[in-house]
Amino acid sequence: MGEANAKEGESKNFIEQIIEKDLAEGRVKKVVTRFPPEPNGYLHIGHAKSILLNYGLAKEYGGEFHLRFDDTNPTKEKSEFVNSIKEDVKWLGADWGEHLYYASNYFEKMYEAAVGLIKKGKAYVSDLSADEIREYRGTLTEPGKKDPYSDRSIEENLDLFERMRAGEFADGEKVLRARIDMSSSNINMRDPILYRVTHMSHQNTGDKWCIYPMYDFAHPLEDAIEGVTHSICTLEFEDHRPLYDWVVIETGYKKSPEDVPKQIEFAKLYLTNVVTGKRYIKKLVEQGIVDGWDDPRLVSIAALRRRGFTPESIRRFVELAGISKANSSADYAMLEYCIREDLKPSRPRMMAILHPLKVIIDNYPEGQCEMLPVSNNVENEALGTREVPFTKELYIDRDDFMEVPPRKYFRMYPGNEVRLMNAYFVTCVGVDKDGDGNVTAVHCTYDPSSKGGNSPDGRKVKGTIQWVSAEYGKKVTVRLYENIVDEEKGVYNEDGSLNLNPNSIEVLEDCVVEPKLSEAKPGDSFQFVRQGYFCADSKDSKEGEPVFNRIVSLKSSFKLDKKK
Ligand code: ATP
Ligand code: MG
């Protein structure tokens, strides 16, 4: 994003303006940004915005980009998530170089910082329970009440905190609180909790610790320890900023407010009618409604990758969504627009028949096979050509034939001549039917002089349809997707559950594709002419037997000008 924002003539977003001022005034010499995920789930499209924003800014201003795991809460974190996050960030192209950090590696420093606060009289150990603390905190309209334990001496606090660390107390029995101001108008400043007791193994530090720092204490220290200059986060942290600054100054990490990493808030990226919340996705995974966190119907980064989205398309999407201070929601159609724009010129256009209907060319020699040259992408000659086998028996799509056509139907019907794409003109001369009257095969004759798809006498046909040789085509499974939530009803029910769309996946087992497509490797993507863009699934494809996911159909109602 930074790169794109840096393009000449484009105006700078508000974060770039802040950074440029800091650089110009000499407050900052080298820009350092970070993406600080908590490894408690998979990253989603919203996180991509934060990743690309932070990485883009570091790149734009010749600075450093850090990937830092904010792994200070042992209860929800797993190394599975650490690995998936690394993979996703790398895939998006945000290169952290040597700057991979774990907040849990700073636990000793954080502990020392807390001890420092106690020594200054700026923190105390409290025996209030979680409920009592909530009660004493007050409300937006009422000030908080003094914690009865806040008068403990520095010596007593030091002793108790050390014993908290040593494991002498049970979970919830004691906490360390900052001493700030119980009557502050900002509730975050009413003696916030800095440390809690949690007897639990941590995915990085094992059983070394049984006290863990709270987010509001840990996060500013992490930034300060790493020399982050611009701590970019989402809007919900705006009210936490005074506490952020307090922690950095009072722990002595920075002397002057000028030097505190600058917290800047921006609006989260939301998608209309799309579920991103970890809580909901976890449920879908656990109930087996989706095939894991990377089910192609989800918008986790792993799911988008598996579906066939490219990093370029996501970068473009995030760029179009822009950076702002106001919450808003982008349309999924905009994401579809971005992937189409990326794949249209760059992927080969292949023939695939999703609902096969047999066609027999009565006057084509039995046993003959012609290899017809076909351009891989007429918009991009660099992709070259391939040869496609043409035989007497072919498959076309059921939709491309009607026995009794409505008006303006230009595809195959008895008596009508159409073009088989890149091959010949054929005329339908009859049908075979089963006992129930269903059409089981269509008979045609072909015009040998129309080879390549044009007739020498200049006669025109209105319909052009794709086909695959019945003899050489390969049978594959293709999956079509719709939104996993029912858009008409909205994402959530009144009870907070999801409105699921029962038709979110359609599995077509009997598709027939041209032989070359059976060589597709997991992750390869193609245009299937007249059908959309498809990607060979990375989980379910086998050597020579790809399973294709539809990334997106060809047509769109989305218009870029409408949005920008
Ligand atoms: P979620 O609430 O969706 O589960 P999270 O905020 O709990 O996500 P974190 O690991 O804490 O996930 O987030 C890492 C970073 O990504 C944070 O800086 C957070 O502000 C940012 N982020 C999270 N969701 C979005 C979003 N929808 N748009 C932009 N940035 C986001
Ligand atoms: Mg969070």
C-alpha cells in the first residue's frame, strides 16, 4: 500500500502525513513499524490490511518492518497459529527480514519494568477479585473507588510480586495494578491491571512463568524495546493511548513524551456479509460445517490462498479500500473485481465442461484425432499456444444445448449452426433420448472447410461454445462456491448465531476437462472459458487428479468508478 500511496500525484494518507512530519522535524530518523498478531487464530483479510499498511510504510520510508508475536496470553495461543501467521505474512510479500520477535522473549524485561514501577510507588499488589475490581472501577459517569490494598508499602508490594512470580498464589488470587487515577474520566487509567496469575504452560516459555502481563502493559513495552517509531493500530485502542504513553514514560523506556512510539489509530477493514470473527469461524470449524480454517468459503488468508486469490489481488483490494479514521465496510464484489483483474491477462484460458452432454459428429472420421492449436490467452501472447485434441465424440455443456430454444438463444439446437471454439462449425442434426425423454446425446455434422473456427465463404454464426474430446478429456471434480452466509437474511440471527446459506458449496463430480488441465499442480489457476477462474485445490488434489475450486465467476456487477 505504501508503495502505491507513494506514486506521484497521489495524495498522502493521514498516516503518511504524520510520518513525513516526524521525519522532517527530526523526531524520527528511521521509521520502524510492526505487525503484532496474537497467535490465537488464523489471519484474515482485515489483518492483511494492517500487514500491508505497516510493511508498505516501512518500505516507503526506507525503514524496518517487524513481525512480532504478541504472545502474552497462554490460554488461547498455539504454535500452529504461529506457523500459519508466518506463512501468511510471507505469502502477502511483507518481508520482515531479520526482524521476527516474540513478546514472550521480553517477559524478564517486563517483569523488571513492573518491579521498577513498584519501587517508584506506581504499582501495587491487590487482593481484589476480578468481580470486585470491576465493581470498584466505576462507570463512565461515576468515578472509581480506591482499592483497599493500594496503601501497601513498597517493600510489601515487592515481596508479594516476587511471590506471585514464585507461584505462591492461585490464579486470580492477586494482581499487580498500576497506581494512576481512580477518578480519571478515562476508565483505562483507573489503576489498570498490569499482571495476573495464570498457572499455565506457554507455547514459547513453557512453565517458566505463572504470571503474565496484560496487553495494555505489554504492548507499549514491546514497541519501546524494539524501537518502534509508529505503533499503528485499530480505532478501538484510541482510549488506551494515554495508558500506552504512561507505561513507556513511567517505566523509564523513554524520557520525553516526544520519544514515545507514536500510536496512530485507523479504521478496521470489514467486508459486507462476510464473517471474519475468530469466535464464529472456530465454531464453524469445530462443528465440521467448514473444512478447517482454510476452507475456501472463508476469508482467512489461508482460505483465500487455497481458493486461488493471489497476493497481488489482495494488495490491490486493500489499496482500493484505503486508509481512514472512519469505520466502513467494503463489498466482497470489490475483492472479486481485484482477482479477476489480476487473472484475466495472466492465466491460460482452458476448456472445461462442468455439466457434460455428449455430441457425436456424424460425418467426422471414426478414430481420427486432430491436434488443434489454441492460443493460451488472446490478451497475452507471451503465454503461447497449446494443442487440444479434437475427435468424433465430444462433450459440451448441457446449458449450451436446447431442444426447443427460446428467442435469442444462439447456442446449439436442432437445425442451428454454431462454432466449436477454435475448431469447426457444426450443425445440430438430431438427438438421442432415453426412455424418459431426456436428451442423452446430440448429433451434428461438421464443415471440414471451417477448421480453426471460421468458414472460407464468410458465413457467420452467432454462438461459440467450448468442448472437450470425449476420448481424451479427463474427468475431474469441480467445486462451486457461494457466500457461506445467507445475504438476504444478513450475517447474524437475533440470538447471535450465523445465518448459513445451505447452498454455499456445490460439488460437481463428473466434469470433463481438456487433458492438459489434469497436469495442474496444487495452487495453479486458470480461466475456464465462459465459466470463471478456477484453482487446483491444495489439500484435495492428487497427482494427475486435480480438484478445482471456483475462485470467481467471469461476470461482475461491480464497477470500479462507482467506488472511487
Ligand atoms: P479479530 O478481532 O478479528 O479476531 P484481532 O484484533 O483479535 O482480530 P490481533 O492478532 O490482535 O487480532 O490483531 C493483529 C493486528 O491486526 C492488530 O494490530 C489489529 O488491530 C489488526 N487488525 C485486526 N483486525 C483488523 C481489521 N479487520 N482491519 C485492519 N486491521 C485489523
Ligand atoms: Mg486482538
